[in-house]
Amino acid sequence: MQRMGHDSVRAALIYQHSTAEADRKLADSMDDKIARSQTIQAAG
């Protein structure tokens, strides 16, 4: 993990966790938008 440019394994793990959390929030937001769009299309 140090090859990724981080000073320590701990820093790399913290970065990976933060990135995974941000990815999850983005995916959840996209899921919500898709679900709302499908609901509107089904009603219309």
C-alpha cells in the first residue's frame, strides 16, 4: 500500500475507507433518483 503514495499502511486504509464511503453515498443517491424516475414514469 505504500506504493500508492501513502506514508503508511494506516493512511492508505483510512483513504480507502473514505473513498468507499463516498462511493456508497453516490450510489445511494443515484438509486434514489432512478427509483423516483421510474415511479413518475409508471404514474404517467
